[in-house]
Amino acid sequence: MATYANLRLRFYQCLWKHLRVVWPIASGLIVFQLALGAVIGFLEGWSVSQTVYFTFVTGLTIGYGDLAPKLVTSRMIALVIGLSGILLTGLFVALGVRSLQEATRDE
């Protein structure tokens, strides 16, 4: 039976190992979201900080938050950001679950 400190260490080791594998996909999704967010920011006339904030709030919570696009084109692009946010969140959840499974597997 492993101690909690050993279990935590194994979890973080597994997490790091798996993160290195999926990082190209995760970083690609993040860049994709930011690029789409930049388009929305340009269309809506938002600052860079507002654009980045909107992109991550929309991608991670599937909601506009306190910034909402007014143009129909921007709203359609926001849908794509939301869908890619679901993929990104699912990827990180799967990564954590897989790492926990591997860390708690009996040797």
C-alpha cells in the first residue's frame, strides 16, 4: 500500500508523461481558439485583453461571460470556440483520469 505522498508523486509523474504526449494537440487547440478569438476581437473592436478574456471564458465555460459579441458572424465563430473548448476540456479531464488510473494501479 503506497502512502499518499508516493501516490501523489506517481500521479504527477504520470500526468507529466501523458501531458508531453498530448501537448501538441492541446497547444494546437489553444492557438486555434486564440486565432478565432482574435478575429472576433477585430470584428467587435475589442482590446487584446478583452479578446483573450472572451476567448477563454467562452471556450472553458461555454458562455459569453460579461462580453458578448453583437455581430452574427462573431457569434458563429464563438460557437466554434465553444466546441473546441469542449474538446480541450475533455482532453485535460481524460489526461487526469488516465494519470490517476495509472498511478493507482497495483504493481
